[in-house]
Amino acid sequence: MGLGTLIWRGQAFMDAVEKKVKANLDSAAIMVANDVVESFGSAPMEPNKSGGFKKNSSKAWKRGHPSAPGEPPNIQTGHLKISIGFDAPSALVRRVGSRMKPGDRDNPNSEKHTYAWYLEMGTAYMGARPYLMPAVRRNRLKVLSMIVKGT
């Protein structure tokens, strides 16, 4: 019986595993972000003077027809929709959400984009229109499968 040599390349193996998991996390985060974007609704079409509907509804019309509480938000300006994405604060963590930054309270000319949080959570005056957590719940099993199996 011949003797052989067994060499354990632990660090190389762990590096390869981490690289694959990172790629799978990125794919899962992209899938959830896309699901969030697809879940946004739109206001009903604005009627025109001839009994039909305008091709492009006005911002005033859209703002006057918000989604119902409990439903994902309707698109009014599109800022929230285009702000959805993900970031990687560490090697094995991905955060999906809005990239909007809160406005500067001391600067009256600052655009205030704090409504992303208010839509998700609601306020004392407005019912929540969740869009992030429902997408995470809908995709939970797919995300786990993607991370563990890479499928």
C-alpha cells in the first residue's frame, strides 16, 4: 500500500466560498430590489376634457390619488422608485432599500426625501404603504436558496 500526501488548502477554500457567497448575496439583493420596484402602483389615469384619458397624468392628479394604506405606494414623481437599490456595508451583509437621504432641516431649500421611511412605516396621520418588508417576505425562501445553494 502506497502512502500519499494530503494537503489542506483551508484559506484558499474559504476564500473561494466567501467569493461565491458574496456573488450570491449580490444576486439575492438585486432580486429583492427589483421586486420592490415592480410592486409600486400607479394612480388611475387622469380624465381629459373629451371623455378619454390623458396620456401623461399631472403631478397634482397623481398626488391626489395615493395608494390605499397597506398597499405599496403609487408612483407620483418616481424619485422613490429610482432610489431603490442595495449596498454592502460589510463582506457578508447586503441592505436593500432607498438611497434617498433625509433633507437638511435647517436649510429651507433642501429637498426633503424622508418620505421613504414614512411610506414604509406610516405616521400618526397616514397609514403605512409598506414596500420593502413585503418584498423581503415574498422572497425569503428564494433568498435563502440563492445564498446556500447558489440557485
